[in-house]
Amino acid sequence: MNKKFTTKLQSIMGKFASNKVLSSISNGIIRLLPVTMVGSICAIFQNLAFNGYQTFLKQSGIGNILNAGVALSTNLISMYVLISLAYEYAGKLNGNKINAVIMAVMSFFMLTPIGNFTVKKAAISGLDLSYLGAKGMFVAMVVSLLITYIYCKLEKNKKLTIKMPASVPPAVSTSFPALIPAIIIGAGVLVIRFLFTLTPWNDIHNMLYTLIQTPLEHLGRSIWALLFLLFLSEVLWFFGIHGSMATSAITYTLYQPLELQNLAAFSAGHALPNIITLSFIDVFKGSRHLALAVLLLIICHSRHMKSVGKVAVVPALFGISEPMKFGIPMILNPVLFIPMTLTPVVNVAMAYFATYFNLIPRMTGIRIPWNFLIVSGFLAGDWRTAVLQVLQFIVDLAMYYPFVKFLDKQMQKRELDGIAEVESK
């Protein structure tokens, strides 16, 4: 392997992964896992199909409580994205995090159209909740990052800072530096809102959803785009770059909205619109790490490979591969390049076509915290999903077997040569 090429690639991808905007998107959305888990748990209990259970939910009023749990968590995901990304990005820009969040929330509401609705024959003005859910997620991302950047720049301009005497309480004095930046941002956002009324889209939500989010969702629904992304992630791992982290901003941007669409449809009792979602990727990348760890334990004879297998098998049960990535190592190991890069591609392709032909159910959008073989299949789908995971595990074993066997023989030879060299001394 060309060392100069490897170093250059690591440098480029290192800069990509450490980019403030991309890392803010990645870290900010990952921070929302508790929110999506709350919504997922409520959706599970809301839709259990036991005899008499749904009647009990209606009569007891618990169904309304569970529905509120979904509606006020995942169905308001844009608000959580807005807050989380603004907070994360402000921290990277060394700005006031709380003020940045407030500016972002204010700007988002100013740009969101107010609709007129009729409730029990009464005319009511208010926000369409769809703009606060998955439909408005891309707008929330753009607004949070752009407004946070502008605010942090304005905040650091001493000419725009109002300094208060030392005798003024801290709660008051800390709000004044944000006063002029807030006025500038508010005025600018209101001008932008007015300008959008002169366009065919009428507001920023319609424009971004039509021009950007909808094409992105179509791209996200493409199995070929996903397979390429999975392959790229493993190629980056091969060069010592954390592939999942490097591609996480793209993954979450493409597949989080699709996940939330499925969860909303599941909660409402409607047909699930998407095959590919975040939970689809998590559940069906397959237990390739567990397959490799099992092979290290069962078929390997070299002490090194056996030792790595013993250390790696328990983490591999939960989809953690670092003990093997650095222990075998898999990084820059040409022997394992083919199975390392192709097993997730084959696993996801199997799951996609199984779902497409209705052999297994679509993912409901309920997130499973750990991709534990068979268990995650039952929780995310049903017994057919668990069976597919077992089949994937067998395929992974078959794909890794010849390469692990070959690598084991190499390791054995090195160990024997090392013993012979020591004895000769």
C-alpha cells in the first residue's frame, strides 16, 4: 500500500470528519437519541396488537397519553434538531450557546408560515405541526447552523456589544450583549420572510422541501446510494478512518427524515412509506462483526487470532468492532479488505430485496439501541426479520471464512518462526 496515498487520504478524511458544520450535524442529531427512544417506546405500547389491549387504551385514556408521547417527541423533531444543532455549533464557534439557541428558535418561528384552521367551527391561527416534524427538519438544520454562525460573528464584534456596569445582576448583564445582534438577525429574517412571499414557494419551508429535501429523500430511498455509502464507510475504516463517524452527517441527513415518516405512519396506523430508514440500516447491516469474532474463536489456531476473538466476541454481540479493527488488525490488512467492505453491502442488499418482495415487514421507525442478533430482529420487525438476521450471519461466516483461514495460517507461521528464532538464540 502506497504510504503517501494512505497518509493523504487520512488527512483529507480527517479534515472532513472534523469539519465544524458536519461534526455539529452529526453530534447534534446523535444527541437526540433519547428523544427518538421516548417516541419509539410510546409508539410500541400504543400499537401492541393484543386482544382487548386497544380497547383498554381507549377506555382508560392511556392511549391519548401514549399518543401525546409520540406527538410531542418524534413528531416535533425539527424543534429538537434546531436546539441541538445550534447548541453544538455555537460551542464549536466559542459563542454563547444559550443565546445562539434562542436566536435560532426565534428565526425558525419567524420563517414558519402561520396557517388558518377551523376547529369546532372556530377560526384559529397557528403553526402547522408538520413544519415542526420531519417535513421541517431540513429547514431547522439550515436555520440553526446559519443563524448560529451569524450570531456568533455579531456577538464577537465589540462595536455591537452593550456593556453594563458591574453592579447590574449577571442575568441582566449577560442578555444585553445579545440585544443588538438579536435586532439585526430579527430584522434580516423578517425581510427574508417577506421576500419569500414574492416567490412561487411563498415560504422557506416549501422552497427547501421542494428543491432540496424531496430530492434528498428520493436519494435516500435509492438502495444503490445506500450500498455505496456503506462500502465507502468500510473503505475509510480500512485506511484507519472511523468510517461511520465520517459519513454520519450524510447518513443522518438522508435517512432520519425517512425514519420519522415511517414512525408517524406507524403511530397513525397507516401503511409504512419507506423501506430504507436509519433503523433499517442498523438492524440489517448484519452481525458481520459477530461472525468474524466467532470465526476467530472456532477456526483459528494462532494464539494472536484466538486472543483477539476472546476479547472481541462480547463487544461484537452489540455491533462493536474496534477490538478486531485494531487487534487483528483489519486496518490496512489487504487479506480482509474484500469481506470487510462487502459484507455490509451484501447484508443490506439481502434485507432490501426481502422487504421489497414482502418477505419481511418494513421497519416501523422504532429505534433499537443495540443491534443484538435475533433480539433486534424481533423488536424491529417480527420472527421473519429475526430469521433473516440468522441467514445474514451465516452468509457473513461464509464470506469471512476463507480469508480468516488464510490470515490464520500466516499468523501461525509468524508465531512458529518467532519461536524458532528465540530457541536458536
